[in-house]
Amino acid sequence: MGIYQLKQALTRVHELDKDISLHAWLQRHPMPSLLWQGCVVPVLLTVCTCDVATLLQWPARPLLCFVDLLLQDAGLYRLHGGTQALASALQQDTLLYSHHAVTAVYQQAQQVWLRDASEHSHCFDHVIVATPTQACGFLDNAQYATEKRLMLQLPYSSGDLVSHTDTSAMPQHRRDWSPLHYSMSRDFQNHSFSVWLNPIEASLDNDATPVFQTWNSLTPLQDSAIVQHTRLNRSVCTVDSLRSVQALQDLQAASSNTRRLWLCGSWSCDGLPVLESAVTSTLSVCAHLGANLDLRLGSAQVVTVSP
């Protein structure tokens, strides 16, 4: 009955106003608590990686459209080869400088200059910045004041991500393990999920010691099993943040003929800050530059700087 009720409520989800939050939508369409808290919320938290209070302030339409696709059994795709395959593909025909912190980006005439922590300067026709918006301090304060102001308005959520080998984060019996394991407290107030990396990461043998990544673990993990502890920051969406994103998109579109600095990332989206959103924003930049999907780089110089 709950699934039918949810499907009925989603029949006109594509017509929702962008200003309606998930909390406001839920007030109009009350759902059975077990279905909403035990099924819908875990799915959305896995995608958005935030807390419940933040999730409820999210614009409702993109999240509910995603739920609607899942209920229609729409096909989901997984990248074969894991993150290593993606990183290798992105590096093809690319001159890569790793571990070079960028300290300044500024424009002179029709060229953009990039300076790194070693005081080396590099000159380009265009520079594309794909970074969390809080890390935009290297942009010139005078030339890119509007961009920085809008980017710094975008909110983020934080959580603890631990890479470890503690099997207590998974079900007791290994036959019940899956690549993604979700858990929550009985009152639905605390949520956690663990990713079992061995089956999905090509560099890890399925028969080797199990390796996991756990977000906001509900129980303490053994210190001896912890490989790395990371404070994870994730962009979140609100009605106000969507306006800031739209202003940035409009700014780039209005100045596309003269612009030399371009911004993209998972934050530059209409609601789901995931890798697919980052790719979508990148394709928008490519369109401004006159590049098609079948672009061949030829002799063009492409430099990727990673922190």
C-alpha cells in the first residue's frame, strides 16, 4: 500500500516548483513512516551523503524524480574497472601534474596565468577549474570577485569516512554481504553505510583481506583495522544554492565569447551532486568552447593539475 501511495504522489513530480523542499513536499504527501524512513530516506542519503535534516531542506524535484526512476525499474549503470579505470581514461592524451598546489589564477589580455606553490607560472588560452567551491581562494580577488562570492554561498555537509578492514561494519554472515551495506538506528535518527571495495575495485582481489569504506559508523571501529580516516565534505542543495548555481551558469553563458576562466563540478547541478552532475557541467563548458562529444584533441595542450 505504501509503494502504491508513493507512486501516486509521484505522478506529477516533474511539474514541481524548484522552490519546494523535500520537507514541504512530505507535508503535502504524508508517507507511511516505515516506507519513508526505512526505504526512501536511506536511498537518498546514500546518494546525497548528508544528514536527514539537511536532506529535508533539499529541493524536492530532483530527488523525487530519482526515486520515481527507481520505482520504474530504470536501468542503472556501473563503471567497469572502478575508479582506476575512470582515472586512467581521463589521463589519456593529457599532460598531468600531480601534487602541485595552485596558488593563483588570473587573466592578462587574452591569456590566463596559473601559478603554483613552487612559484612556477603557466600560460593558457583557457583554464577550467573543477574543484570544491570552498577551495577557490586561488582565483584573483579583483577579476573573479563575482564568481568567488557566488561559489562561497554554496553550502556543504561534512561526515566521517573511514577506510578499514573491520568486518563488524558488515552483516554477521559473509553470505549476506553486498557491495553496499546500509544500517540505521532503530529510531531512524542515525544512518551509516559501508562500501565493500573488493568486488568493485579492480585493484583489490576478491579473495584478499576485505577492505571497506564506512560513512559515519554507528559503532566504534577497531583502531588496528583503520587504514585512513577522512573528513568528507559534500556539496548540498537548497533553494538558495540553486539560485547561486544558476547565477554562475548565466554568468558563464553571458560572457562565453570573451571568457577565459570556466567553472564546473558536481556542485554545478540542479539537485544531485554526484559525478554525473560534474560531467554534465563539464559538457556545458565544452559547448561554450565549441567542442563536441567526438572532439579530437590533436595537438592541443591539455594540462590537469591535481592536489
